[in-house]
Amino acid sequence: MVISGLATGSIYALMALALVIVYNATRALNFAQGEMLMVSAFLAWTAQRAFGLPFWASIVVAIGGAALLGFIVERVIVRRSPTATHWDVLIITLGLSLVLRALAGMVWSHDEFPFPSLFSNRPVVVGPVRLAPVSLGIIGASLSLMLALYVLFTRTRLGRAMRAVAQNPRAARLMGVSVERMSSISWVLAAMVGAVAGVLVAPVVFLSTKMGLIVISGFTAAVLGGFGSMPGAVAGGMLLGVIENLAPLYLPSAIRYAVPFLLLIGILTVRPAGLLGRATTRKV
Amino acid sequence: MRRAVLLVFVIVGLAWPLLAPRYFVFLASLVFVNAIVAMGLNLLSGYTHQLSFGHAGFLAIGAYTTALLGLHGGGLPAPLALLGAGVVTAAVGVALGLPCLRLEGLYLTMATLAFGFVVIEAILNLDRLTNGADGLRVPAARMGPWALTTDGARYYLVVVVTALLVIAALNVTRMRVGRALLAIRESEIAAQASGVPVATWKTIAFALSAFYTGVAGGLFAWLIGTLSPDAFDVFLSVDFVVMIILGGLGSVPGSIVGAAVVTVLNDALAGFQNYRPLIFGTILIGCMLFMPGGIAGAWRRQTAP
């Protein structure tokens, strides 16, 4: 139970990471992140079905397609917005999520499709517990991606530049960092993380145009951990996954679908800065 | 010139049930109900620049309150039932707004999105009261001994209520609350420094917004006759957002025009479910990129000398 919660949680964590990456670079929320994930999962499926590519190649197609989509969205739409406040970007990406979902519905229809999994279905027995390899695979893949992101953000020049922009865009610009380029790279990176999350989650929830709604869980996870904090996003995602899986054991089962929402309202009321976030005081 | 145009609109509006076929009378009523919600949402978003994705939830609360008042309230007259719906919804709005409005815009948006889902889950699970997914039949609106059972009668009720709420919305900037909200819109920090309690007024704006939506919910319930939770999903909230972005933020006439366009489009595209979100999404993106201020803003630029 806890393990499968952690597996769901790592998907949420990846989603939250994607949101936080864009938020840190541009102070805006990408409402279309979920739809971008859905489109990349569909791309992988098409690559496999129509062109008979092996699984690994289709994942590469999904990640590449997502990167291209993120690049185009940032360059062609978001950057053209006259003021580009978080309000503008929120509404633009809201419109974008509607458009992407409608287009996906036209291309691939609104049905649900089974998505092949990387991992076998035979449970692994470790002592007294039986574990589903799918869960372990998801957790493993997510953790390695998170590790890669950690290395990218702490050990490379690019990561340092991105963190500088997140901390103070003006100072970063004075130090010779191109804020626009970082914003572009952030969108691409976030789309790629989202694509991985999409390929991992598709075998579990089935492939459908409704997949995009996962963005809400991702946002809840990010808020839970403190919006803007990357370790917080990971912790929040894991916590949310476990809570969501355990809640039906103690509460009426109908409540499961309301859990993320109740949790979101609750955390915003009690501790808006999140578990790992630092409270920001605003001077008046 | 402007007066003449306005006069024509009023006359056509009043004579509409005599001129148009029944279905178009219903559609016009729906336009007005949506206009009330759009005005309410605009009171919140136009002044505080905070988006709500929870207005379908507020609409549902208003609608179910009216239906339950009709079922168990013993022939309550329509104005009182609407007032009840508005007050109950405003109370829920305050309960949600108190914690959320201290937060920045982004968080409020997500909290209201969550609220919308919680309302639908609540309706589904309180099935003894709301009849859950099976739907709840709404008794007809009553005015003393009469029951408003025809489309025409319901239309006139909707028109009168809309007119009252339009007048109130147009005059809100002349009152203390309106001035406070204007100050907040221009600069929260300056308003706070001048002794305007920002959080309190924002909560009041939220309550007003919810009140409008609750009243609209009551009218909506009588219009459609049967309530079921799937009529109030998140896409309805998105429709409301499209109305105010297209119409123009902070503009009362804009809210009405936006509501009319979206309602009629929705009706015309009923057979093309795939194109609806495509068109609405394009409207949102297009407005933000090329027409900030919506139709009202474009109109102002056209007519300005």
C-alpha cells in the first residue's frame, strides 16, 4: 500500500518539479503542463503503434516531442504576451490546455488506450510483502531522474545560472546571464520531465485525453512541499501519494478523489509556505 | 446616440418573449443568468486580479439552495428564495475567502479550483439531500399565489433580477466598498498604507461575487428544472473565465457582452463538442496576446478621441 503510494507519489513529484522549474524561471504557473504530458504520452504510443519503434525509442520520441512543444509554446506564445505577468501566463496556458486537449481529441479520439509497460506484472516477494514491479520501476526511474536534475542544478554552469535567475532575475542579468534563454530552457526542461512522468504513469491510469488533470495533483504536491522549492516538491509528491492511497483505509472510500483538493485547501489555510518552504513576509 | 441604442435594447429586451420562439426565450434567459455570474466574477477578478475557478461550485450551491427551499420551504416567494440562495452562497464564499485571500493570486486560483471539485463530490455524497447523480427536480418559482411555469414568466423574472444587479454593479464604485476596491486594484501596498484594510475588503469582494453567483444559481435552477452535479463541472467555471476575459476585466457591459457571446457560441457548438474547447482556448490566448481589456477595452480605444 505504502509502496504503491510512493509510486503514485513519484509521478506527482515529477509533475510538481516540472511546475516548479517553470515557476522559478518565470514566476508563472504553467496550467497546460498536464496537457503537455498527455500529448507526449500519446506521441510515444503513436511512435510504437504506427511506426513499430521499440519501447526505448518511443520514449526518446516522447521526450524529444515534449521538448519541441515546450520550446514552441514558450517562444511563439508566452513570450509574445505584452506584459507576461503571472496572470497573463496563467490565462494563456489555460487557453492552451483547452486547445491541446481538443486537438488531441481530434487526432487520437477521447477513448482510453492501454499503454504497454516497461515492467513485468509478476510480483516480487521480499520477505513478507509482495511488491508490484511497476511500482518499483516507477520509483526507481523517478528517483534517477530526480538525481540527474539535482546534479544538473548543483554541479553545472547551466544549473547555477538557472538558480541565479530564480533567486534574482535582475542581478542574474547584470552578471551576464540571459534571463530569456533560461526561461526558454526551463520550459523545455519542464516539458521533458513531464514527458517522462507521462510515459511512466500511462500504463497505470490508461492513456486518455483526461490525463492532463494530473496537473492539479502536481500543484498540490508542489504547494505541500512549499512552492518554489525542488526538494519540497519531491517530498510533497511522495507524501500526497501515500496519503491518497492510505486515506480510503481510514475514511469512507468515496473521499479518495476529494483528498488532493481537501489537502490543498487545508495546507493553504494552515501553512501556505508549505512544509519545506520559507515564509515570505511582504513589506507594506 | 448612446441613449438611443440603450433604449432600443431595453424595448427589444422587454418585448422578446412576444417576438421570439420559445427556445430563444430560454436562451436569452440563460444569457442573463450567465451575465450575472460574469458580473460577480468580474467584481472579484476585475478589482483584485485574482482568478476563480470555483464559480461553477458557487452556482451549484445557489441552485441547490433554491431547489431545497422550494421543496421544504412551503411556498416561499421567489425574491426571498433568491435572497436565501445569495446569502448562503456568500457565507460559503466568506468561509473559503477568509483563509485563501491572504494568499497570492496563484494560490487562490488553485484553491478555488479545488473548491469546485469538492462541491461536486459533496453533492454526490450528500445524496439523501441532493439526490446525488440522479438529479433533483426543482419546484417552480412562486410569487404569492402564482407559480411561474412558462418560459415567458421566467424570462421576466430573470430580466428584473438582472436589471437590479446591473444597477448595483454599476454603482458599486460610488460606494465605500467600490472605492476601497479601486484603491486595492491600483496598488495594494498604497491602499494598505492609506489605512484601507486590504484583506477585509477582498473578503467582502469575494462575498459579493459569491452572492451574485448564488442568485444566478437560483435563477438557473428554475430555468433548467432539474439539477444534477455534472452540470456544474470545472469547464463551466472555465466558461465564466472566458466570458470576463473576452468581455473585458472590470467592465459591467463587457461582462454582459462576454456572457452573451459565450452562451450563444456554446449553444451553436452543442453538436461539435471537440471544437468548443478549441475555440474557447483560442479566444483566451488571442485576448491575452492581441486584445488585453477584451471587447470593452477595444470599444474604449475605438471610441476614444
